[in-house]
Amino acid sequence: MNGSVYVGNAGKDAALDRGWLLGRFKDAADPRHSEDVEIKWGVHPRGDERASWVTGERRTALLVLISGRFRVELPGRSVLLAEQGDYVVWGRGVDHSWYAEEESVVLTVRWPSVPGYGAVPS
């Protein structure tokens, strides 16, 4: 890291903060600190699933499939991401959960970066 430039590897850096690469939970001097957006590189083994549903969501989220088969559960709807580049967006107030049908890599973008959430399980 040098000043306002950071060069890294998503796979390696993701291991440091539960997958999160960018957000308000990074040190304020780090170029990856943002109060506006959070970005996660999620690597999930087959059968991995969220321990419990997220309720009372205060952010909008975009989840993009990089590889694998990944299912996102939303109220009254199940969305299967099966082809590279498939994505789903959900807004504030939409509960959600997920399940990796195959080993999967997903990129998640959430906004805004809400205080108190940090790099916690998602």
C-alpha cells in the first residue's frame, strides 16, 4: 500500500476480512476505506450456506456470480445464479439468505457502508 493506491489480489486479501475488500471497516488511511460502498470477494465451498437469514437489511446489494452455482433466497423467491456473470440486486428492507450449490466465487457490492456491520458474516 502506498498513499492512495492499493494493489492486491482479491483471493488473498479476502481472507483477511471475511471476504470484504472495501468498506468503512477498513482503516481510514487505507485506500480501501469507503463510507459509501462495500465490496466482497466470496469463495464458497459446495454446500456452504448462510447460517441465518439477514433481516432488517439497511443496504442495497448486488451479487455477481464469477464461477459455480449459487442460490440466493429472497422472500417468496429463489434465484439461481448458474452462468458466469449472472447477478441479482435487492434493495433495502429485503431479507435474504444464500446457498452454494457448487463451489462458487461471487462478488458482492453493498451500499451504503453502514456503521456497525463491518466485516461480519454475511
